[in-house]
Amino acid sequence: LLPFGTSYPPFGTCPPNRIKRISFIQQHKPSLIDESVAKRVILCSPLTLYTFLGVVRQATDSFHMEQNANEVLLLLKNFGTAWKSYTKYLKDIQRHFDQMQKKLKAVTTGRVASNLRKPLDRVEELTKERGIAGSDEDLKAITAAFEAVDDESDEDSDDE
């Protein structure tokens, strides 16, 4: 901090002691700055060293943050591709389930079931007409199974 009543030097000017150091370097070794630049060496005082190292650290942190951001973006892109594939497979599965549901409905309550039921009903009529005695248990079990399916499909219809 500057003592009370003093002001900061104008922007772009160097404090007197820094000017003395620069002029001393220029007098005794004028090629020092060119040689250090050629060897990629930075000339600085202890105070400016901390400032310079802070800038280098901040640049390094920014670089790593950018790399991490790029990695996250790549992961999001890969996730998006995988998500599209996942939803495509889910839609395929849904379509197969819908087809299976239609086929199951056709087997239990539709044409297929009625095509099976008609011959059984006809067989039952014939056995009654002709008075054929015998075990009706198998025929009754098949009829009961059809009735159970009808009851279940009636419950499913009520749920929809």
C-alpha cells in the first residue's frame, strides 16, 4: 500500500527502482533479454514471479477445465446415441407386445376361439341328439375352460 496522500504512478510507467534495474541490465549486458527469449527464459523479479506463476496456474486450470468440459460433451453425445438406440429397441418390443396381444385376443376370444368352439358345440349337440351315453367330463372340462376364458376377457374389457 502507498502511504496516505501519495497516488499510484500513471499507467505504463515503472517505479524508479525497476527503471534502475532495467538500465543496469542494458548497460552491462545488452543482449541478456534477447538471449533469455531465445532460450525461453522469463526474466522477472520475485514479486512479478508470483504474479506470473498465478497467471500460469490460472491458464493451466482453464485448460484442464476445458478438457473436462470436452470430455463431458463427448460422454453426453455417446449417451444420446445410446439413448436413441435404447428407445428404438423399446419401440420394437412394444410393437411385438402389441402384435402378441392381438394374437392372444384372437386365440382366446376372436375367430380362432369361435372356430374351435363351433365344432365342440356341434359334437355336444350330436351326442345329445343321438343319446350317446358316456363320459361328458372331458367335454364339460373343455367347455368350462372356454367359459373361464370368456369371463377373463369380459373382465379385461371392463378394465379398458
